[in-house]
Amino acid sequence: MDTAFFLRWIATVTERVRAERDHLTDLDRAIGDADHGSNLDRGFTAVEEALVTTSPATPADVLTTTGTTLIRKVGGASGPLYGTLFRTLGRSIGDVAEVSPEALADAFADALGAIMKLGSAAEGDKTMIDALAPAVPALKVSFDAAAQAARDGARATTEMRARKGRASYLGERSVGHQDPGATSMAIVIDSLRAA
Ligand SMILES: [Mg+2]
């Protein structure tokens, strides 16, 4: 996968976050502060501009620019968390022109570790980790398998009680709502397949 692939991936995420903006915000209205869709849409719109302005030369440049822009533009917890995802992917992949599926899967494992550390969260806490963690081993199989695992993981958050983030203030009342962060993470992973 070359620079063009990674640009296509991020463009697909941008397009789909825009299309799902209101849905993501509605999910966040139920158990958060009703800004997840609008925050991410603003962030990825800024990413779209940054990628045109900087015309990145390598896959890692695409990922680092994406992560840095998200940290700068997206408020709340999701800016730093998504920023860490893309920046860790970039760092892990390193300065290469083409990335193998194995190297990308390893980079995602690094990114999962970095996000878990930053959020001090684990699987089952009803966060984006519940979509990302099952996708990481599935990436060793195929993008299709990873997309399916992320979607299933996001759906499974509906029955979880939130233990991290704003939704955790709701305690038992967080049960019955799909987590917005896990939902957007499933979009990010599924966009790999689409790209
Ligand atoms: Mg929010």
C-alpha cells in the first residue's frame, strides 16, 4: 500500500464521517454531550485541507499530518485519541514508500496499545477500544475480517455499561446505547476495506 492508498483511506473516512455526522452526534446525545459527529467532521475537514496543502510524500506523512491535525482541531477526548491512532500508525510504519499488510497490522497493534495507555481504558469499558481491539488480530486475516470485527465490536457496546469518559457518569443508564466512539472507529476500519 502506497501513499495514494493512505490518501484514499483518509478521504474515505472524511466522506463517511461527513455522511454519518448526525448519526454519530445522536449517539453521543444519548450518553454524552452531542458533539461527536460535528467534532469529527470538523477535524477531518481540516485534515482534508491539510493533506492538500502539505502534499505528503510517504504513507507516514499522510498519517502524521492526519493525526496532528485531529489533535489540533477535535475537542474532547476523541481528538487526542484519534490523533494518537494516526500518529502512532505513522511512527510505527516509518519512512517507507510502501507498506505491507503485515506491517500495517503491526502498526495497528502499536496504536491500540498507545490508545489504551492514553485513555487508561481496556476492552469492555464501552469505548472506541471495543471496535479497535477485535479488529487488530483480524487485520492479519483481511480488511474484510477487520471491518466485520470492528462493526461487531461497536454493536456489542450497546449492552455494556460505560466505565470511561463522559458516558461513565450515567452508570447503568449508559446501557442500551451504542458507543459513539466505537461507532466512528468502526467507520475508520471499514474505510480501509473500502480504500
Ligand atoms: Mg462528545
